[in-house]
Amino acid sequence: MDLERLFPLLKEIKNDEVREKVKRCYEIAIQRGGWGKIEKLKDIPFTLLLPNAYSYVKHVNNVAEMAYNIGKIRKDVDMDILLAGAFLHDVGKLLEYEEENGKIVKSKLGKYVRHPVIGAGIAMEVGLDKRIVNIIASHSKEGEFVERCNEAIIIHHCDFIDFEIARGGK
């Protein structure tokens, strides 16, 4: 799987084991979500809340790039944890969404379980660090009920910055 082609900053994860586990999460999500191949990620909107939302790939890259730049300034974050969380924060959407009659809609699973929970489960399954699980599980509104590690705080805000700008602000 050539994930680095879609997510160029993935190469900035220095720990080979962490980088390989991020890739494994995508393999699992693509397979279980029925997406077939990685290129299909370009066709998935990053949200179903906005008409004409840009792609999942663009959103994940936007969040990763913002987080990476913040991480270079902050010295109290682990860059590998931060980037892994950035690339995986929405991986659960690959099971929360499905294609139906050529349109991306909520899946049956997605009607019951939101993507932060699905993604955190996949990250735990492959044995990723609890801080990466925390980032995935707490990047959205579910995070209001738990303590966020420093890296999760960054991803949470980068995710909402990207969403709000895509929405057109207020």
C-alpha cells in the first residue's frame, strides 16, 4: 500500500514500527469498509455535513500539515505520536461511511458508532500507543468527556480549524 503517495508527511514519522502500524490501520479500515483500494480515499468527502466537501485525503493532509508545523514550534509534544494521530484521526470514517448507488452515505455501522470510536478501536487492535488512541478517540465531540494529551489537543483544534474554514466560517 503506497500510503506515502497520498500522505507525504507520513515519512516524517521516524519510528518505523509506528509508521507501519499507521499503514496497518488503513489496510484494516479500507478492507473492512469495502473500499477496495487506497485510491478510493480521494473520492470520499471528509464530511457529510457540508455539500461539496473536499476529499478525505485533502482534509487529513491539511490537519497533518497544521499539526506538523505546530509540533515544530512546541517542544512538549512527540512528533511521531502527533503525526500518527493526525493521519489516523478520521480513519474510522472508512467504516462510518459507505458508497451506495454512487453516493457516499452513513453506513449501517456509522448510524450506531461514530468514527472516533471506530478508529480508536482499530488503533488499539494494532497495538498503537495510548496517546494515539487518545487523539483518535478525543478529536471530536467525544473528547469533551475525557482528558486529552498534548498531541490530542493539537489535532482537535487543527481538525476544527479545517472544518470551520471549509464551512466558510461564521
